[in-house]
Amino acid sequence: MEFLIILAEAVAVMGAGIGAGIAALGAGVGIGRIGGSALEAMARQPESTGDIRANMIVAAALVEGAVFFAIVLCLLVLFL
């Protein structure tokens, strides 16, 4: 019976680590796509650079907020 409890804790730790890694990977891909699309839009219409940059920053902040939520959730699984 003790073995099953230890195994369940080990699986929870592995799952939390994998989940945090996937969340960080997703954030990198998401912010990279946001930046690339914003640069392409700025190259096509240089007069709207300020508006595009502001929207890019807001979108990147939303992506990072979702990632921080995922990482905190993984840490809660890890420690609780």
C-alpha cells in the first residue's frame, strides 16, 4: 500500500514537471508567432507601427498570463 502512495507522488511530480515544460514551450511558440506576425504587419504598413506594437504587447501579456496560471497550477499539484 505504501508503494502505491509513493508511486502516485512520483507520477504527480513528473506530471507537474512535464506540464510546466509544455506551458513554457507553448508560451515561446505563441510569443514568437505574435512577434513575427507583428513585424510582418509593420513591414507592410509602416504608418501603423505604434498601434501594432501596442496590440502585440497586450497579446504577449495575455499569453504570458495564461502560462503563469499553468505553471502555478503545476506547482500546486507538486506541493499539495
